[in-house]
Amino acid sequence: MTFQAYLDNIEKQRGVSLDGFVKLAAAQGFTKPGTKASEITDWLKAGYKLGHGHVMAIVKLLKDRAKS
């Protein structure tokens, strides 16, 4: 499975687009420099019932988008 397919699966399971997760994370202040991955993972696991692998994929997405 490609990384993009993995991300697409998250969207199908939770009904939130990847851009939606980015916007939600920004609203929570999780796109600011210095934000720890554990803050984001705790939020996603509690609020969206995502497993660790899916959560880490979103963390990577957030970090990749912050670089560009």
C-alpha cells in the first residue's frame, strides 16, 4: 500500500479529508513550530479514534506540509 493510499483510507474511515485534518490541526495550534508529535497523536486518538499508524501518517502529513 502506498502512503497516499494509506491516507485515503483514513479519509474513508473517518469522513474527514486530509485538508480537513490540516485545518483542524491548525485550529488547535498543532501546526506551530515546536509542536510535539505526542500532542497531535493524543488529540487524534481521543477525538477521531484513529490507530497509531494512521495517527503517525497524519503527523507526517502535517510536518511535510509545514516544510512547503
